[in-house]
Amino acid sequence: MRQFTATQVNELLAEHEPPCVSLYQPTHRSHPENQQDPIRYRNLLQEMEASLRKKYPTKKFDVLLARFEALARDEDFWRHRTDALAILASADKFEVFELQRPVAELMVVADSFHLKPLLRIVQSADRYQILCLNREEARLYEGNRDALDPVDLGAMASTMGAALDEELTPSDQTVSSPGGGVGTPAMRHGQGSRKDDVDGDRDRFFRAIDRDVLEQHSRPSGLPLMLVALAEHHAPFRAVSHNPYLMAEGLTIHPDALSPEQLRVQAWAQVEPRYLERLAKLVDAYQVAKSRQLGSEDIKEVAAAAVAGRIAVLLVEAGRQEPGRIQPDGSVRPGDLADPGTDDLLDDLAELTLRGKGEVVVVPAGRMPGSTGVAASYRF
């Protein structure tokens, strides 16, 4: 699975050479439902091509269209889908993301990317990552309460041999003489070598994994990281780890002993109390801000604050929509979502908050303070 992070949100919010194509499609994990996915995708491509031809000369989009069409012919791609697909493409970008929650089918051609379906997913509070680790290999997963999928590690080395390369103690290297005397046969790796040398390779591997996971995955995503490993590997990994996202909670079991679904169930049992605690702290912090006249649940007040860049933290109710448009002066114009010119106010508030370097957290309805669908804490 390709991760979608807050860093990528900021990159996509920046200006890109139009046309900018945003394609969203619900997909399926298994047969026979997934047989319809490439057909629906081709239908969206027809809609996309028609829209492009109305607005842009062919030379502006022929290469872009060819990349979409190549994906339509990739049978292996369509055999391995998650719950939804997002493709954001322009002259200088072609990003494909797999999503763990369904989205509405949508295709938009515009001068900027349509990010609203992604914002709610990337800002959902129930997301986490799992590091499955043993002496020889590391695997990374990302999940929520309902789904768990392997993360594409990209260029990250995930095995001891690849991570240590020349630092790995050669299997034919003489490393100790048990008796200590002249002429005593030397011990070699795989034939009873010293435990210190074996542990040294393990610790160097764990350091490399910790560094790469932090730099390439934990820091960009900001997600809590759970360690799943045998009990004998927890202490040495934690001893070398500098990852502030590493959870104190973990699973002491060999990762291969669990199916993906068993792993998700057991991981969520550990993550859920932490998730509920975080939600409670966010709501408490909002209540304190509101008592100091630095918070509001009134959509009109929140909209004005968002346009002014005043929002520090915005809580948004999951699954809720409020039709309307936010005007440049911060006022709100009511509307009907059936009208193409009407947006969802909650999504617009989220995008404005992110542009203003604020934090957005999507919260279940039962955990939201108030009844308007938003709660904002202000910087000033």
C-alpha cells in the first residue's frame, strides 16, 4: 500500500501546472466484486478525456492521458486493490494512492487538485502503523479499526543482509577461539560463534530499521507505531530506537504466527484505548480554549477564523456534510450539495486549516463536542 501523509497533502495543495486531474474510485479486495473495478475505471477515463478536450489542447494532456490508459491495461494492478483508489495527476505529477476506506466515485479536471476525499482519510484519528520484526526481516503495515495493509517500503532495506551490506559479519570470518590457546579451532558464524557478534549484527540491523522507519514513514505520517516481535527482540529494539512514535504497547509474538486479520484485531485492541484517550484530550483542550474565548462550534465563526489563519486545531465530525461555500471574506453562503457550485463546508474548513498550518482531526460523531460538526481552537 502506498502511504498518504500530511507532507503529501501540503505538496498537493501547492500550485501545479494545469490540467490537474483528481480521480477517486471505490475498489474491492476480492473476487468477484473486483472484476467491475477496471470497467468503472475506464468509464471514468472516458469522462476525463471528454472534460480535458473541452478545456485544453491535446498537446497539454496527451502524455497525461497515456499514463491513465496504461494503468487501465495493467491486469496485476487491478488484482490487488484495497477499499478505494485515488489518482492525482498533472504535467509534473502522477500519484496513485490506495485507501483503506471507501470513497464516492469522482473525477475532477481543474486548475488544482481536489483533495477533500483524501483529507478526511489522512486526518482520521484511528490510524496507526505496525512494525513486524525478527532478526532477519522487517515489515511495515498501516491500519485503522477496520483494515490493515502492508506498506510499500520503497527503497528502504527490510532484511538484515540488505540493511547491513558490508557491515554484516561474514559467515566465514573467524570470530573467536573457545579455548583461547594457540592452535585451538576457531568458531565461525552458523557453527557456534560468539553471542556478542551475533547480537552485534542484530543491533546494527535494528538501528538501521529504526532509522529508516522513522525518517521515511513515522515522521512523515505522524502515526503511532506498534512493535510486533518475539519477547526477546522487544528489549534490544527499544534500547536502540530513537522513534518518538513508538508505542509502549506492543505484541510479543512472532509476526508470522498471525494472519493479517488476527494481527489487525490484536493490534486494534492495543491501539483503541490510546485512540480514545487522544480523542478525550482533544475535546478537553477544545473546552478549555472555548472557556477562554479561543474556540467555537459556530460554523460561521469558524469559517472567518479559518480564512484569517487563526485555527490551531479543527475537529471535524466523520461522515457529516454541511452544504455551502466559504467566501473570500470568510462569510458563509448556504447551498445545496446537488448544485455543482456548492461544496461541503466541513471539507472546505479542513482545507483552509491545513493551508494555514493548523491541525485537522476527524472525530466520530459520538465523540464530538457540540452538534454543528466542527469545533475549532484558535491560536489567538
